[in-house]
Amino acid sequence: MPELPEVETVRCQLDLGLTGLTFAAVDKVEPAMMRDCVPEEVEGLLPGHRIERIDRIGKFIIVVLDDDLFLTLHLGMTGQLLIDPVEPGAHTRFVFRLAAEASTGGDGEGRAGARGPGRETLLEFRDMRKFGRFHLTSGGPAPRLRQLGPDAWKGEWDAAYLQHRLRGRSAPLKAFLLDQRHLAGIGNIYADEILWWTGLSPLREAGSLVEDQACCLADEIRTRLSEGVRLLGCSLSDFIDTAGQPGEFQDWLQAYGRQGQDCRRCGGTMTRTVVGGRGTAYCPDCQR
Ligand SMILES: [Zn+2]
């Protein structure tokens, strides 16, 4: 499942490739993946609107359009956003055509069509399992974003915030990290990596951390997510970027998927357990 670094990789590429372009046509939608809107609205409203910028919070991509319109996209388990895909996809759910200038309507300045139709850019949302989400809203991004804590990588939070959120929590530390209400963007892979680097057990009570440990956890959250972003995401399963390329973070994993192998810090044997229903790899010898 794409986590913050994978979604940030996609956001960055969408921002470079699509900002300034205008929706020209909606060729395909998947009603089952749509929230806060119906197909007729998407087909009727989107054409003529320009992309101002692409934001992100946690695992959500926010396409900010002119006239206070917002697309909020979530890649779910297997979602992929591709710009001008080379090969046709088997699980294409949404297809949009964008152009460098408005091709329908106009902005009252006679720009539309003045230089003739520009080259079109194709944006495809593919998703084998259809757990991805597509929201079209006016006045702000999807309401469900209000339930999220600050972005785990770029958000305004610090060790004191983390300590405050940890206090009194009996949930296992790993479950705390996965709870998007505290911090948004961490999923199963990065949670295991962050915890290995801190030397903290995924099973210990979240509320049991002392100040130094909370500070260390805060540092590692930012550091590991930064590494993931720098390496353009993790492609253990389906993740590819908007050009169809995989990331490299999977080559640098210290915990996730390493059960049965030697711990690279202490030489002990990495173990697999289940925390909050999620498979979890850790070293019982040096993660306490
Ligand atoms: Zn170890």
C-alpha cells in the first residue's frame, strides 16, 4: 500500500507535469471509487478548470483547481496515477485529458482557442482493487481529511506534540504509529522501519515512552520518511510512479519483511508478529 513517501513521489511528479494545465475532457470515471460527488458532476464540472497546484497530507493527494474546486485522491492498496502512460493498463478507472489552455468555456479574456488546441496530456488513475478514492469538492478538500493528524513528514509537529499524543495510550506503539489521527502518512512498512531504527519494540505500550524515547521516535519518523522520499518510494508490491518507474527504498529495508534473517544491528534473529492485525517484523533482542 502506498505510504507517505510513495504518495509524495507521485505528488511531486504531478505538480511538475500537470500544474498550470486545464482539464479538457473526462473520458472515464469509476463510480464505485467516487466520494462526495457523482459522475455527472465530475464530467460537467471539471472541464475548463485549471490546476493551480498539487498538495498532499498524509497519504492523500489534493489537486487544487481554480474557482475553489478540489480533487482529493487516495491510492488505496493498489492505486497508480500515470501521466501519458506508454502501455494501456488493465485496471484503468479514470481517464482525464488536460491541455495547456482552456479548451471549453473561456475566461472572458478570449484566451481559449486563441493559439489553437495544444498538445493534450493524459492522466490515468489505475487501480486493480478499487480501494482508491476520488473526491470532488468545492470550498475545501474532502471532509475526511479533517480527521487526520498533522502530516508525519512536513506537518507542524514536534517531539512535545508526539509525547502529548503518546501519554496514557495503552495501544501498542506500532498501532499508535499507524493511527492517522495522531500523525498522517505512516503505514505498515515505514512503521516497522522507524521502530527498528529507534530500538523500540512495536509491542510496547505507546504511553510507556519516556521523554528521550519520544524525541528519538520523532527524529526517526522524519528521517525514515525523508529517506523514503529521497529514494522515490518503496516498490515491494505494486507501487510505480507517474512514469511507471519503481522506487528504491525496498533495497534499504532493515526490518520490514526480514523475519527469520539476522538483525543488522545486534545479529539476533528478526521475528514476525501481528500488531493490530498487521504483520510486523522486529528484533526481539534489541528492540525493547
Ligand atoms: Zn537486533
